Amino acid sequence: MRPLRFILLAILCLIPATVSAHGPTRQKITLSTEVAAPPDEVWAAIGNFQDMSWHPAVFSTTGEGGNEIDATRVLTLGEEGGPTISEVLYKYSDEKRSYSYRITAVEVSVLPVTNYSSHLTVKPTDSGGSLIEWRGAFYRGYPNNDPPENLNDEAAIAAVTGVYKAGLDALGSRFEKTQ
């Protein structure tokens, strides 16, 4: 009986050490907006992976592969010569009006995240309009414990939320946002 008690005590002593030794956790956010325009009209504006001109932060988009899996795009932000984000398409469905992509290269000073993936979709609403949903999953920009403030979970969440909100607000203005 004594060896069993010793083993249980040893295991219990190790639990706090393993809990406090973990690194960052994957963050997930979902933002959406409803617009009066029908889904096909909205999808025509945002469904081309090679064209992100609908987002106000994107100055230009270049890429290869169209809407095929493994297509790539490079977003130039702000102005000509501005910072860039490189992305790859890993899922696309014109029928479901959705696509998913990953960031393959970005400076954390531009977007303080790592291992970022995102999903953009347009769904019909009962009123004949559209629900535009943008979901993302990512880790903070600093992968180790004790990140600097500008690369912590809160900074990553705020940055991605800001990107999604700006894009969805622009679409809401373009297609008459519903209440």
C-alpha cells in the first residue's frame, strides 16, 4: 500500500508543474454581419480568393492559382510598397459560398499572430439577405511564455478582430447592413 501512496503523491506533485509550463493557447474568433443583398451578389464581390479589393486595408492583391486549392495571394496593405501578407487557399466551395486560407508569411509587427487560418462564408438569411461570417484561429505573435504586450493573446485578438470588423463594416456599407 505504501508504494501506491508514494506514486500517487508523486503524480499529484507533478500536476502543477505541467500546468504552469504550457505555452500559448489557440485563439478563435468569429465575427459576422447581415446585409440586405442576396448571397449570390455578395459572393460575387468577395468569393474570388485573388481579389480582396473589398477590404479597406488592402491596397492591392496579387496571386496565382485562382480559386484552386493551394492558390496563393499576397496582400499589400495601406499603400504601394506597404507591408504584405502572404496566404494560401486550402478549401474552396463556390456552391457553399465559402473558402478557407492560411497565412504563410507576415511580420508580427503587421499582424501579431502565428499559425493563422481563416474561413470566410456567405449564407442566406430568411429575409432574402446574407449573413457574412469570418472566422479565424491563431496563436499570439510571441510563442513563448511571458510575451511582450504587443505580441500577447490580447494584442492578437484585438488585431484580428480589427481586420475582420473593418472588412465586414465595409461590406455592410456596400450592401446595406440590416439591423
